[in-house]
Amino acid sequence: MTDTITNSPAATERGPVPLPRSLARLLIVVGALGTIASTFLSWTWTSDFPGDLTVYGYPAGLQILALVGGALTLLFGLTLWDIKWLRWLNPANATSPVFLTALSAFAVCWFTGIAIAVDLGGLVNLDPGAYVAMAASALPVVGALALPHPAPGTGIRGYLTKPQLPAPGKASPLIERIVITVGVALALLAFTYGIGIDNDASETFIGYLLLLVFAAWGLMHTGLVDRFATTAAHHKGFASALAFVAAVIFPFTQSDDHNANVGVNILIFATVALGLNIVVGLTGLLDLGYVAFLGVGAYAAALVSGSEYSRFSGVHFPFWAAALTGMAASLVFGVLIGAPTLRLRGDYLAIVTLGFGEIFRITVNNLDGTSGPNITRGPNGITQIPDLDIFGFNLGESHNILGHTLGRFANYLFLMLIVTAIVVLVFTRAADSRIGRSWIAIREDETAATAMGINGFRVKLVAFALGASLAGLAGTVMAHVNYSVNPQPYQFAGAAPPNSAFLLAAVVLGGMGTVSGPLLGASVLYLVPEKLQFLQNYELFAFGIALILLMRFRPEGIIANRRRQLEFHETGQLDVPAQATLSDDPAVTKAGA
């Protein structure tokens, strides 16, 4: 048993609700059990509400999410009883995870009850199970509010005083690999469930988001996320391979090829966002016209794709040649734009890049044979781009693999996985190189970096050119996936991705300077408007709200670069002690070593 602090002022401290701690702990456990039990009852009498919540003994739809929230609340609530085999769940010894997991179940249950009343026309449509769920889910919230809430990482006042997880590297390699495998499997399960929610069931997806946000927030406060990142960093090759395998498995879990289409688009935009991360995250340059490089790559590939509407309709390059053409075209434009402008800094550079993005869109719109030469067919774009044929494997046809039929978009998903793996490899190797450390030095203080002998202009030009070429590679695949290219999407802001605002938001939201941050940011920002159709006309408004909340609660991004985390927080405010985590930034990790 862990020693208890009995003489310190913290031991007698209470939370906002004046209840004894023993009663508070009991409320949390009882409420969590009640929430779990309620999911086996009927919540409404009609199946008109998404998910069919009318069945007894079989949770469905939002009931499954409430069940998960209740189970998490129960687990973290039991850590307050100092149960030995649960100590690893809360290595940061914080009470905030209990409160946040309780909020996850509370939010799902109360949202469901309100949604049923609103959608079906009154409280009369609620069955007893819904009332039980709403009442039971409120008890853990009240109980958690009765506990003191010290800053994350400072310990539960009056309870546990030391982290109970073994330090990374002290556990056996087999155990660490099992932990990584379980973490990746849970991430795949969560993503598969979210992407599998029907577009018409917006209520279910909102509940999914509520559960995911509060549960993930709670896990961050425990320190488990940082410990998992540290463990994965110790087995980087194994973790990367496992993540790739999980992505390969994903198409086999889907019966609808539309979900594979969503996955393809997420990977395309995530890859482009990772290229932008070189410019914004590593080098610190604000590029507001980056989507133009995606367009350059897409148009270059479309012109040599063999489309009958191409200006060069007799030219049909194989995929590898088309990919190199798209990358080369974007690289050339990156150098042409960067060479005269990268001596500018800050807002001036942002204005120039914004202008380049608009110039590209207007130019391809005018190359229609009337306002200018007939190269891009103007607003009509280049259509009927044929599907790729790689080594005799036509990506436009369905194929039966291991008894599972993979459609067109599943085939392109596998191709994009290879492209994404290449881009991730380029990003990590570049960031861990001498040029990568120069980028970070420029980002931190260009004047000081120049004084140390770094050629700032050359270093920034390399970053600009490399980021542009990676965007061109993604644009090559996007042209074939969409069958066409046209000028409309390549603008600073629009109702749907791709656009520069979307890409920049993905980098900032996910975490600048990290590998996984832009991948996660692009996934979130693409998936949410896809599932919540009513948000499509308010997408930029939703992005703005998300960024405001992020700047308030986690300015370093969802997946934090260690250096940026230290910039935005003092050591005592971090989720775990400073020495317990490693950076996701390879250059910082190498420097720290």
C-alpha cells in the first residue's frame, strides 16, 4: 500500500462539492455501475432514433458509447481505492482523470436524452433506461467534484504520492511491445468505429466525439499518453511497423467502399499536411498558399495521365513517371516562389504565399483557350483521368483478397499508405539530419542561427522545396482518385478540403513539429464535416472554435512536441514530470541524448 499524506494541508482539502471523500468515492463507483447497467435497458420506445435504443439486454448506438464511458469511469474511480493492480492506470496520480472520464459518460447520456426529446418531440419518448442513465451518470460527476483537483503530475492529495508505472526502459521489452500492440489496436478500434458510423446518424457521431474528447483528455492527465509515447519511442521501428499493419488491416474491416474513400482522402490530406509541417512546424514559416503545390502536382499528373481531355492527350506516363512529374513540377514552383520571397519574414512572407495561392487558382482558371492558352481547360478542368495500372494491377477494379472483396477506393488506400510511409520516412530522416536541426534553429531564432553560421536563406529554400515536392506527390494520387482536377478546391478557404486553411489548421491542431500530429489533425478535420453534414456550411466557423479551444487548453497541439510543451507550460503544469517523457521531435531527442 502507498503511504498516505495525513499531516499536510492538502490531506484535509476538499473539492468544490462539500462531501466526505469516502462518500465521494462511493458515488463515483455506484454511479459508474448504474451507467453501465442502464445501457442494457430501453432508452426510447421507437426505433426512429438512430441506433435502435429500444432493445433490452443489448446495447446499441449511443448506449455502447455510454457503456464505454461508464466502464472508464469505474476503472479510474477504483484507482481512488488504491487497488494494487489498477495503480498503473493513473501513474500521474491526478484526480482530474476521474472527473474527465465521468464527464465523458455524463455528456453522452445527457446528450442522448436531450436528442431523443428534441428529435422525437418531447420527454414522453424517453423510456426508464434513459432516466436511469442520466441520473446515474451525474453521480460520478458530483463525486469527482468533491475531490481536490491539484495540477496534473503533482499527485492525488491525501492519496497516492508517487507514480506507480515503471520508468520506460525498465520494463521488459516484451511487455513494452505488448503495450504498444494494445495501444495501436485500441486506436484502430476507435477509428474504425467512428468512420463506420452512418452519415445519417449524426447524433451517434456527436456522442462518439464527446466520449473521445473527454476520455482522451482524461488519459492525457493520467500521464499514460506520454508514457505510451515514450515506450513507442524506445521501440520506434516496431511501433511504426505496427501502425502501418493496422492501417493495412482497416480496409478488411469495412463492408462499404465509401469508408475506404474517406480513408484515402484522409491520407492524401494528412500527407500534404505533413509536408506543410516541414515549412510551418520545423522551419517556422507561415505559408498560406500551400495548397497550390498540391494543385501543381495534380495538374502535372493529369496532363500526362492519358486523359482525352488533356492538352497532351497522346501522352500516358506510368504511375512512377507521373509521380516524378508531379513532384518535379511542384519542386520547380517551390523554388521559383521561394527564391525571391524567402528573404521576407513573418507577416510579409505569409502575404506573399497567400498571393501565390490565389495566383495559381486564377491562372489555371484562365488557361481555357479563351482568356489564355488552352492548357487546363479552365473551370471545366481535366476530366476522365484513367485509373492507375501498376504492374498489371488495375486499381479501378475490385479484387478478391483472402476472401474479402476490395473495391476501387480500398486499392487506392493501399497505394496512399505506401506514399504516406515514404513521406513519413522523408520527414523523420530530414528532421533528424543536420538540415533538420538547422530548420529548428531558424524557427527558434533566425538571427541567432545566422550568427552561428547557418545560411538561413538556403535552409529555408530547401524546406520550401521539399514541402512542395511532397505535396506534389500527394496531388498525383489525388488526380487519379477523383478522376479529374479543377481549380475550385485550390483556394485559401472553402466549404470543403483541400484548402490552405484546412491544411494549416490540421498542422496546428495536431501538433506542429511532430510526425503523428498532422496525421491526427487531418483525420479529425476531414472526418467531422464528413459525418456531420449540417456543419458543411459552417466548416470554417467550426475550425475557428476548435482552434480557440485548443489555444486555451492545449496550445502545443493534441500531440505535443516536447520543446513546444515546455514553451507553453512551466514544468509543474505538465501532465507528467519533465524527465518522464521524450520528445516526438527527432532533433530534440538527439540533442537531449
